[in-house]
Amino acid sequence: MKTVSFGKGACEKIRQYLDSYISGELLVETNHEVLQHLEQCPACSQELETRVRVRTSLRDAVRGEAVPVDLEQKVRRRIQESQPGRFWITGFSLRWMSAVAALVLLSAGAWIALRERQAQNIYIATVAARLPGILRVGLGDHIHCAVFRKYPKDPPTLAQMAEKMGPQYAGLVPLVKEKVSDRYRIILAHHCNYQGRNYTHMVLKGPSSLVSLVITRKNSGESLPNFQLAPVLQAAGVPLYRGGVERFQVAAFESPAYLAFLISDLPAENTLQLTAALAPGVNEFLSKL
């Protein structure tokens, strides 16, 4: 096991990484080093919380500044005023001015979108920092891809979702549908990426809950028991692990090559029950890939 140092030099090194950690810009190895340190260093954890609060305040201030509806007209007027003698000579100036105005609008939209992504990363980092080790892998993708998503009024059909999953994973859609009660309907099934890691992700909607089944290939050395977790339940021989933070409950199991997580805003007992219903079939499916 890697020894984590808590001397002044170690803390200074970690604090140099904190802003990049909050923004989700670190390499996987460095991110893991920061997480290990934060789990066992109260001072640096407090520093992280302080930086998150500052960024959150900045984010709220930025998002409170709406893009003016008359921005394009202002840009046109200022360009016209700065070149009064050339503006009416040819149509070129008018076209150039329109292109500049469009660029300004696109830049404003991209700026707002960037700020929103940064706010998401800050929120995920804040929540995940209080969850045990490997469970963060599933929680991060759930929040990023399921919680912060705008869903269409009418979700795709099961056949459409199975097709989108591709031949290798298409069988997961009917398998999950068969194992869950009619109280849950599948509203999303796709492959996605978060912080450089690839996921297979299914989202289920209950009467008052949002549930994700998140699957990802293991990296070297990744196994649930290796992260000082003890199983809380056996589902047909499949050990289940769990953790929770705020409104999120996370249950996990693994096959030889994959990690699987069920994340929900259900009570802990209900989350485990749902995971126990899915784990044996999903584990068998993943073991054959």
C-alpha cells in the first residue's frame, strides 16, 4: 500500500493541485493521490471546502449576469460608429460586422456553458470527497450524466436504446427491464465519458426517484475489497458494497473485468434491494464479455 505523507511539503504539493482537482483537470494518477491525501488530512480538506465555497460564490455571480438581449445591436452600432466613412462603401463591412456580432454571441454562450460545467465539477468534487474511495467512480458519472441532464418528454423505445448500446451491450436493456419492477422505466441507455473514463450507463426513473446503473472497465489494481470496503450483502453469491452521501446512495459489485454501481436517491435499504435484484444477472452478463 502506498504511504501518504502529511508533512508541510506534502500539503503544499496537494494544495497546488486543488484548483485543477475541483475543475476535473487532473490525470487519473494525480487525482487518486489528491483523494488519498484529502481522506486523511483535515487541514487540506478544509482548504478544499473553502475554495469550493469561493468558486460557488463566483459561479453564482457569473450566472446572475444575463447576456443582454440587445448585445448584437450594440456591437453593430459600435462598429458602425468606429468606421463611419467605410461602413456604407460596400456590403463587405456589413457582412464583417454581422460575423463579429455572431462571434460575440457564440463566445458569450460558450463562456456561460464553461461556467456551468465548472459549477458541475465543483459540486461533484464537494460531494464525492465525502464518499469512500472507489464508490466515487460511479457517483461522479451519475451526477454528471444523469442529474445534470435535460430529458426529452418522450424517452426512446427500449429497441432504440438497445440499438444505441451496440451489439456487445444491447442485451443489458432487456435484462435490466426484466429484473426491475414496473415502477421503474428505463429512460436512457448509452455510452458516455467523464473525466477521461468510459462508462456504460443506464438511467431508470421511478415515481419519485432517479436511478443509474453505471458500468466501467477496471483500471489496474481496482477491486472493491482493495479499497477497505466490506460487503454488506450477498446476492446469489455476488458481494454487494455500499456507501452514501447527502441524498445519494451508492451500491457496488464487480465482475473480473468490470465495476458496476447503482446510484439512487432512494433510501439505503431500497437501493440495496434494487441492486440485489440486478447484480446476479448483470454480473453474469459482464463476465461473458
